[in-house]
Amino acid sequence: MDIQYQCCFCGQSIASMPPDPCGLAFTAGFLLPTEKQVNQGFFCHITCFEKRLHLSVPLYAKDIFENDS
């Protein structure tokens, strides 16, 4: 069985070639008590995520992944 992933930013499929697919965790109501929070996971291409980050926000996970590979 071939698992397929779709990027939440561009809508295209994601080939399973590290570092992709990447997983994002989203929490609505982050400051509420845990039982009131709602969590959802998303998949994306690392390049799509990086394009949407503000220039002042470092993506150190990419650097660590590339250095460990």
C-alpha cells in the first residue's frame, strides 16, 4: 500500500523523499486548558513551509536535518 500525502500549502502531492513529507501540528485554543484545546496535523513540503515563514523566523530543524544526513 502506497501512502500518499498532500501539501496543505500548495495542494500538490508530496513524494516520500526526506526531508519530505513534513508534519505540522496545529492547536486551536493554545492558552485554554488542555481538554478545551483542539489539535490537528497537516503535511507539507519543507520548501512550501519555508517560503511562508517570515524572514526573521529561523527554521533550525531543516539545518539540523541536513547536518545529520
